[in-house]
Amino acid sequence: MKNLIEIQNLVVKRETQTVLEIDEIAVREGEVLAVIGPNGAGKSTFMLVLAHLLKPVRGRITFRDEPLEEMNELIYRRKISLVLQEPLLMDTTVFNNVATGLRFRGLSKEEISERVNTWLERLGIAHLARRQARKLSGGEAQRASLARAFALQPELLLLDEPFSALDAPTRAHLQEDLQALLKTTDITTVFITHDLDEALLLGQRVAVLIEGQLRQIGTPEEVFSAPKDEQVAAFVGVETVIPGKIVESSEGRAIVAHQNHLLEAVSELPVGREVLFCLRPEDVTLWLRESAPPSSARNRLTGNIEAIYPQGALMRVVVNCGLPLMALITRASAREMGLEEGIKVVASFKASAVHLIPR
């Protein structure tokens, strides 16, 4: 797949402080790249650089192999659309807001009308065409903002946390609609978010920014299941991170020693290597001690429940097995098992669910 955007040796500063430093990253033509990271990681700075609204102090950025600094700025701006967290709508009708950019580009009234009505329909707000934009709800306003961006038929669509200010049901519906639109339009998209579920839903690849640096980029499966370092692991939801040392290694299997425990993982790392043993909470299964059945899981530990925390439809369970384990189970399962603090349980997980980070 050909690259639309290529960035090398990028450095961006705010006053004297370096806020973004990326050795190399590319955005492939037609892909949706989700850029994730904690607050202050440099995500919005990265977006402003792509929008050519913030100039780096160093680095090379090319668009279809042409250096950005050599391109006519107006020509480049006409190739991109930008949607921000807060919709910037003018005090006029929804139709006129969506039509604004098309009028600036000198399109005929007929083509403007066709494009605007098409995208109002596809975003589910055709019935609001004559409504004053300032009277829209938050979700409706963001739909109008997206319609305006898509109507421009950009080569690059930039979305900077467009759903973060919306309530959960509105956000969920917009995410689903946007996912469908991105699949059918094939527009190259860079989507900034700190919401992991959003990144998994929309991103074909995921880039992780932490402390102004690109720590990892890959498919969602690669990033979420095989984080490259401890900080990435913590951000993408790996809640059990245990230091250990490989004491056996054979045929793609490794035994990791942590204090008095021996834990099995799928790994080619050699004996003697210090590692971080990483495990996602959804990969841990809990059983009441007396009812634990035989299992193919290679790791089985007995421990006491130290704490239980509600998390939406799930329950986060902290188990002390002589090492800390975190598990996620449904509320129904927790209720059926009668889980509460102090109860002894068996925690099991497969060797293939473990990811080892060399230290």
C-alpha cells in the first residue's frame, strides 16, 4: 500500500520545550490510523502539524512524495478536512454550514446542493438542513461538522477527538456511523483519541504517543496484545505487569520465575533474560476453588480476592496469589459465584495470553 504522508526526524517545540519528537511515521493511502495516548502526549500537536497549522523546528513531511514546505499552502489545505473536538459552526443554517467550504471552492449551486444533501442524508441530519446550527444538540452539531468535512471530498481527513465531549449513547451511535462511512469512502484518515475502545473500533492501525514520542505503531492486535514497553502496556490496559526471569526456554515456550512462582508464556526469549510478564485482565478466568474444572490453561494459581470494583457491565477483581492478578468478569458471573472480598478463588490463564517485554 502506498504512503500518502511520510514524516521523518520530526521535532516540534513550544517556546523552548520539545513537545513532539518522531523519528519516522507514515500514513498509508486509504487507511484509518488511530493515534492514542494520555493527555499531554502530543496527539493534538501531531494533528496540527499534519494540518500545516503548526510548523516543526525540524523534520521532513511529504504528501504524495512532495515536501509539504514546498507545496502551495492553499492547494494543500484543499486536500484536507479537519474536524475538532468542539464543532466550529457559523450562526446560520446547517445547510449553509456544510456548504461553506464548497462555496469557497467555487462549485456550482447544483453541485453544492447535491453534495450537501448527500452528506446530510448520510450523517442522518437531512431533516435539520434548515435548522439554525447554534440550536443543535452536541451530537447533531458534530454530525454537521462531519458532513461539512466529508462534503469537501478530502484526500486526508483529520479528526481530533471529535466525540470526547459527547454523552456515551450519542458517542456510541456516532462512532458506529463514522465506522460505516470510513469503510465506504476509503478516505485516508488520522483519528486522534484517548479512548481505547474508539481506537479499536475505528483504527486499522494504531500509533501510541507517550511523552511526545512515538512508542509503537501497528495493528490493534499487535499494540494491545504485544506492547513494546511498560508505559505502552499500562496505557493500553495491561494491568498485571510482573518482573521475572526466564529459567527455562524450549520450543517456543518459556518458564518465568517470579519469587516462588513459575509461570508459562509463549516466547522465544533465552534463559536468563529479565522480563516483564504482562497479562490483560480479560484473559484471566476465575473459579471458585472447589468448582474449578480441568482446563487447558497452563497457568493456574490460587489466591484470595482483595478487592472488587464495578466497571460498567463488568467487575474488576483483584486477586492476591502471592503475586497481584487483575481479572475482568461480568456482573452476572460475579453474582452467580458469590464473589466477595476474602474468598479463595482459582485464577487461570493461557500461556498464549502472556506477553513478555525484555528488560
